[in-house]
Amino acid sequence: QTGMFTYDPGFTSTASCESQITYIDGDKGVLLYRGYPIEQLAEHGDFLETCYLLLEGELPTAAQKADFDYRITRHTMVHEQMARFFQGFRRDAHPMAVMVASIGAMSAFYHDSTDISDPHQRMIASMRMIAKVPTLAAMAYKYTIGQPFVYPLNSLDYTSNFLRMCFAVPAEEYKVNPVLSRALDRIFILHADHEQNASTSTVRLAGSSGANPFACIAAGTACLWGPAHGGANEAALKMLEEIGSVDNIPKYIAKAKDKNDPFRLMGFGHRVYKNYDPRAKIMQKTTHEVLNELGIKDDPLLDVAVELERIALSDEYFIEKKLYPNIDFYSGITLKAMGFPTSMFTVLFAVARTVGWIAQWKEMIEDPSQKIGRPRQLYTGSAQRDYPPIGRR
Ligand code: SDX
């Protein structure tokens, strides 16, 4: 109690919401999209099937899937003026900075899908973002490496189209490697949604004010960039590179355990999972598949990662605090092997998470009881006081 204010100890702000989209059991390491285990979706389906499931609540029939794929491919090109928009950035801009800006700028180019009260416009905005965010991501990459933009080729599947837009150059034929495309498609499935994580909560809060969907997804993209969240895949790879060899692991384990050292093992720990992140297991398997396909026999970074995981999981600090590898621990090794620079890792996370953000935004907007989000606080500042003249301060 300070001054005239008394705190109500019973005041708690549990910022939670109801949703039917994704279920996580953090203790058991379970992740379900609309009730389907992530392991089965990653094994048997493709990313656009997962997009349909997250948006519509059911797996598509063959006809529904064909129609959905067709509708998405009809929206993959971006307004030609957006190409000029990119010219405003420095070449060394971080691609995530470009993504935050260009996704937000979509509301300046696609006025006919910003009225959130119109279900048709909501659907068009959703299609446009799922279809165009990969194109913008590829453009962000090409711009930072000084190569010409590559237009989408709609005869390719979603992920092959994205790989071609990133890695094709006009001077040469480009053939998509189907094994790498399938692996990246699976990685997109793993990253598609994850309940009320920081970036999804950001999208919901922005959407609750009635902001247009492009602005909401731009807000989520900005939040995802943080190293404690989606930026962890970039940070984890940099950490593995800094550790360099298995001999250095004990030094970094000690730093991670030192309360006075801000260093944390990037790619380890989770707000919800107190068991192994089910996505990390699938990610590790995919890493081995990609390295085998590329003929990379012994990747020193993978050796460090596997040994770091082994040591950490047998250390009482990590066991007691229930810290396990999360999805970001192995993803960077895979993406680097595929040819992506570390600066693109979180961009790829954003490409995949766009559908989760949209599905969660749509669920909130279509809930007639939803109101503007307004978290409260526990005030711990000064009690009311009178203004002193400057001479008496
Ligand atoms: C993602 O929310 C989501 O769903 C996110 C995500 C998604 O799909 O959207 O899953 C994606 O963001 C995965 C997380 C990626 N971030 C990282 O890998 C960064 C490294 N990890 C952390 O910084 C950390 O684990 C967090 C941010 C993820 C969680 O931090 P918390 O909330 O502090 O974790 P906690 O409460 O479980 O921590 C328990 C203890 C704490 O110590 P004490 O205060 O009890 O003494 O473990 C410590 C933490 O300091 N701890 C770590 C650690 N993570 C937590 N110690 C060393 N290394 C770590 N990585």
C-alpha cells in the first residue's frame, strides 16, 4: 500500500483467449492443428493442405484442395509498383525490416481487401497474404544480394515456386530439387501456427482495434523478429558457429547456467513446452534428410548441435528447469545447407506463420463477442502528488 492507493492482490491479468485452431500440451510435447497431430500432417500432407485446415477447420477433399491451390497460385504476383517500393531500402537492410515494411505496405496497394466487415474481402486478403508473402520474401532476399527479382511460376507447387524465386537467376536454367522442396514444405508446416505465441497475440491485439489485416500481419512480423521468438533460429545458428567445436561446449553450458550471465542457449527452452518440442524432433529428421541429399557428410555445426543437446539434456540445470530443444535449434542448420543466409531464417518463419496469424485473426474477427484488447496493469508508480515549481525540485 503506498499513499492513497491500495493494491488489490487478487488482481490478475490472465491474457488468454478461446480458440479452436491449435492445441499444445507443453508437458507431454503434443501439438495438434485442428485436432490433427503435427507429426501426421508433416508426414502425409503439404503446406497448402495445412493452410486450408487452419483456415477452414477441416482437411480439404481432393476437389477442395485443387481449388484452394488454384486460388492461391492466382495471387502469387505482387503489384508491379511494389518492386519500386523496394528500391527505397539500403542493400544491406535486414530482410525482416523489408518484410515488416512491405507487408504493411500491402494495405496501400490492395485497398479492395481491407474492409474487415466484408467476409469476401477478408477471404481475398487471406489468399493474398498466403500467396504474396513468399513472393515478397524472395524479393527481399534478391534485393539484399543485388540480383534481379524472379517472378512466380505458377506451374510449380507453392514451395518449389518460392525456392525458384529465391535461387533462380535469369542467366541460367533453374531446376528445383524435389527433396529440398519437400523438406522446406514440411518446415513450413511445422512453423504454420502455434497457439497464442507472442507474434500471434500481437496480431490478435492489433486486429481487435479493427486495423486492416495487412497492418496486423505486419505487426506480427515485427514481433516475430525478436531473438527470444522467431529470431531464435538466426541466433541459434550464430551461437553454434560461435561455439565452433564440441570442445567449447562445456564453456557455453556454464555460461547458460550462470545467473549473472545474460547468455542463453538459443533454440533451447520454451514458454509452454516443458518437454521436447515435437517440431524439433521432425526438424532434426529433416536436417539429416537435407544434408544427405546435399551429400554433406559431416556438418561441424550439426556435430556441435547434437553434442550440445546430449550434454544439456543430461545436465541437472536443464533437467530441473525442463529445458529442451525447440523448433529453432536445428532449423538454422537445415536452412543454411539449403543456401539461405542467416538473415533469411526468420523471414522463412514469417512466410510459414502468416497462415497461422491469418487463421487466428479471422477467428477473432468472426467472433461477435470480441472487443478491443485492453490489458490492465498493476500500478507500482507514485501516488498522486502536487506539481512543485521548478525552483523547489
Ligand atoms: C519460439 O511461444 C511460442 O509458441 C513460440 C514459438 C512459436 O512457434 O511461436 O514456439 C517459437 O519463439 C520458440 C522459442 C525460441 N526462443 C529461443 O530459443 C531463445 C532461447 N530461449 C529462451 O530465451 C527462453 O527459453 C524462452 C524465451 C523461450 C522462454 O523463457 P522463459 O519464459 O524465461 O522460460 P522459463 O520460464 O521456462 O525459464 C525457466 C528457467 C529460467 O531460469 P530461472 O528464472 O528459473 O532461474 O530456465 C531459464 C530461465 O532463465 N532458461 C534458460 C533458457 N531458457 C530458459 N537458461 C538457459 N538457456 C535457455 N535457453
